[in-house]
Amino acid sequence: MNDTGVDAGPAANQTGHPRRLRGLAGIGFIATLAAMAATTLAAALAQAFGVDFEVPDGGETIPLAGFAVVTGFFSVVGVVIAAALLRWSARPAERFVWTAVSLTAISLVPPLLSGANTATTTALLALHLVPATVMIPTLARGLRTRTA
């Protein structure tokens, strides 16, 4: 009897789930650290070239540590989204890329509305793309290897 087409039910798919999730979390943690470092370095370089990161609402200047904290927070949100898609989506990598790219595009709106000078606005737009270029491909690759 050939039983290669038989589905053993939902329990068969759940045995490797915690291991797949831990692996994705590990990749996400390393990618988050890399994204935080890359974004903070890019912000420091922008400051060295004269970008002041002063946002007119309140006149506050964004500190370098602020870039690291915000990047870390939203990178962790991305890892959580990836983990949820790994658990509940039939095509998690594809869905993750669409979701992450959409959220990245939405994140570009606030710098455009901030009223900051051109240099600050341009730098903020670029600084939204830096962690996206680290996190999206890394997590998508991690999702592909865990669903193959």
C-alpha cells in the first residue's frame, strides 16, 4: 500500500513548530541587532555630514540612541509578524514580504509630513529603508527555509 498521499492530520504538522519558531526567533534577533547597528551608523554618518535631525513639532532633535530604540522595536514587531505567518499562513515568506514592504511604504509618510528641512527629511526616509533592507530579506529567507 502506498500512503505517500495520506495526511496524518494537524498533529503531524505541529511536531516541528517550536523548533521552527525558535530558529526564526534566533535569525530575527541577529537581524534586529544588525538593523539597529546599521541604522544608528547611518544616522551618525548623516549627522557627520551636517544633518541635524531636528523635527519642527516641539523643536526636538532626534538622538542617535532614539534611532536604535525605534529600529529595535519595529524590527521585533516584524519578527512577531513573521512568526505569526509561519504559524498560520500557507505561504509565510510571500505574505511576509508583501506585508513588510507595505508597512515600510507606510512608514515613509511621517517624515514627509514632519515639516523638517530637506536634509533631515531625506535622511529620515533613507533611515527607514536601512533596517528594511536588513530585516525583510533575512526574515523572508528564514521563513522559506522553515517551510521548505
